[in-house]
Amino acid sequence: MTPRPIAACTAATRATDGDQHVRAVADVMNLFAVVAAPRLPVPAEHLVGRLVRIPAGRCRYRDSGLELVVRRVRLDISQWYGGAWVWLEGDEIADTGHSLGWTQALVHVSACVPAAPIVGHPVQLRPTAPQNRG
């Protein structure tokens, strides 16, 4: 057996350790990449057109609670949260009952319980593009 220089041993060790490190990081990332449909307490279509009262702490990226007239449940982009969170789109409602405008919210599924149908607020579909008259 011919002894190898120390530098060659260190380089070989680093390459092996590096490969193991890369594999370990990939394994950890796969743990976080849990793809699961949100586990809603009611079907998504039962939320559309309804008022949902979301308490503080059940909506990410907000400090306060939220009242939302749901216009769309984004199941397509909600699958990356392990089934526990869902993106909702709709009209935020002020304490006075007036609409504050359209917003998106990442909401814990336990808060997705419709309060009541909204009278006078029909479900609005996204407008279609005007016909090309050219």
C-alpha cells in the first residue's frame, strides 16, 4: 500500500463529507416540502360568498383579526402548507360593515367556518377581457 499525501486524503474526505452534507440537506428539505390539500372543515365552495371571521393568530402576516367575504379559495397554491393553512381571497370588511377592498389572507383551516350568507353581496366573478374589435 502506497501512502497518499495528506492533502489528497483531506480533499477526498471533504468531497465525501460534502456529498453527505448535500444529501442530508436535501433530505431535510424534503421533510418540509409536504404537499397536502388543505383540510377544510367545510367544502371550499361553501366558503365562497360567505363571511368568515378570522381571529387574531389564525391569519399569518397580520397582527389583528380579519372579517372576509370570501370570493375565492386558492386550493392550488395552498397545498404547500401541510394541509393546515389555506389562501383565501375576498373583500375585507370593516367593523362598520363597509368593504375595505380586496385582500388575500393565509388562514388556518380551523378558522374557515362561514358565519352567514351575505345579503346584498353577490359572488363576483373576475371580469372577462373585452372582445378584440380590431
